[in-house]
Amino acid sequence: MARARVLIRPKEGILDPQGKAVERALPALGFEGVGHVRVGRMVELEAEDPERLAELCEKLLANPLIEDYEIQPL
Amino acid sequence: MIWGVLQFPGSCDERDALHACKVVGGEARLIWHEDRDLGGVGGVVVPGGFSYGDYLRPGAIARFSPAMEAVAELAAAGGPVLGICNGFQVLCEAGLLPGALLRNEELRFICKQADLIPLPRTSDVDGPKTQAGVEFSAHQHEGATLSIPIKHGEGRYYAPDDVLDELEAKGQVAYRYAAGHNPNGSVRDIAGVRNERGNVVGLMPHPEHAVDPLTGSTDGRKVFEALEGFAG
């Protein structure tokens, strides 16, 4: 079994209101100078056939119209 | 005509959808998500709710259910399919409709009445026709503004600009929010879209909650009447 981590994030250019909300909250907590916050998802999994992970991401874990994904072998 | 209303774990508007089909003179029955056979229904409503808990993304898991395979076949054969709210999200995830639904711009769950403008289909592609030669044209109540409730947290319609241009050119935008009524940041005020043939329609607002004067508006009947008219 191969372990992998899949990072899924909103595509560049798509409004990410969660990221914006986090960004707006930071100055009130004393964290100045933090920008371009994007909130996504992380999925960890074990796969018998890591060759098929990209297909799995395209079909289920990410919606390629609105999200980018990145597969990181662990 | 006999309508099938899908029921997923987490659906919550299927009973109102059944009722709405009956109010306009149709018959309707529930179809469990594990049923691969739609039992000969002529059309399908994919209802609102939170199918499979909306895990991963709304509609992402529901689209792989056996009943959705059957719905895709029905749609390919020209059968009418209406997706409401979560049902719209399911149809987009399944690739039966273009685009995607994202978190509302203001991140809040919104529950209120909204005015919708129905738009006609203009594509040159022949849509499915009834035996009487009537083309399916659900929601072509031109000139009317419909007052329909909305209730969703992830209803911000999105598609890339080139796709939007194409949708507008072919009359695939089925509904827009009236000026000042866009609740969620949807691109170009889009509240609902149809496929190119016009037999698959999805919208975020809930016409099935607007069929009885008790709840303030009966404009939702027009949506179901158009479907039933297609069937007849």
C-alpha cells in the first residue's frame, strides 16, 4: 500500500470567501501583513495502485472546474 | 405523467417535491438512491437537502449513486429532469449540467424569498418533443417574475467566462435573480441553467416550496406545470 496526501485548493481567480474571512480576522489578533489566504482540503489515503490517484482526484476528490489538486506521496 | 423523486440519505425536500408534482396534476413516487431501475417513470426530480451529508462537496458523492446512473440514461434519452438546490448541485457534479455551485459569497446560509426571471431556450439544437410536437420548454414563462424561496449555503453559481458566454448565446441560462436579488454572488446573476437540449434543468431556488397560498406564493407551480405540460 502506498500512502499519499492530496491537497485540494480553490483555483486561482475563483473567489474564496473562507480565505477572505480568515484574512480579515487576522489583523484583529495582531497578525499584520498576512495576505492571499486560501482555504482548501487535505485528504490522506492509502492506495494499492497509486497510478490511479490522479483519476480518483479528477473524478471525486476535486472538481477540476473549480479546484486544483496536488498529490504528495508519503 | 408519473414523476420519480429521488431520495438520498440526507434529502429533505423530497416530500414537498412529490406534493408539487401532484398539485399540478401529475403522479409522483419516491425513488431510493440505491435503485438502479427508475420503475418506468417519465421524468425525475432531484430534490433539495444534504445528500450524503454534503461530504467532500455538495452532490459529489450522490452523483455516483445507482439511481443517478439511471437518471443520466433518462436524460440522454430526452426525458425531463429537474434538479432543485442540492439536486442542481448533483446534476452539475454529474456533468449533466454545466458549471458548479460554490460557498455563498458572504458564507451565510440564506433563507428568504427571491424574485426570479425565467429565460427562454434559444439553442438551434432540437430538443426532445412530445408526441404532440411540443418541445420541452420548462420555465418559459416569459415576462413573468417568479417569487420563489431560496435556502442554501452553497449556491454561488460559477462557470468560466467562455462557458458563460456560450450558455448565454444558446439560451441555457434558465433563470436569473432579478436586479438586487442575487443573494450569493452567483456569476451574471444566474440562478438556474438548462442543458443544450433543454430537457435537464437545475436551479437553486425552491419552486416546490411555493405551490400553496399558505406559504405566501404559488409561483412555483409554474415550474412544475411546465414539466407536466411537457409530459402531457
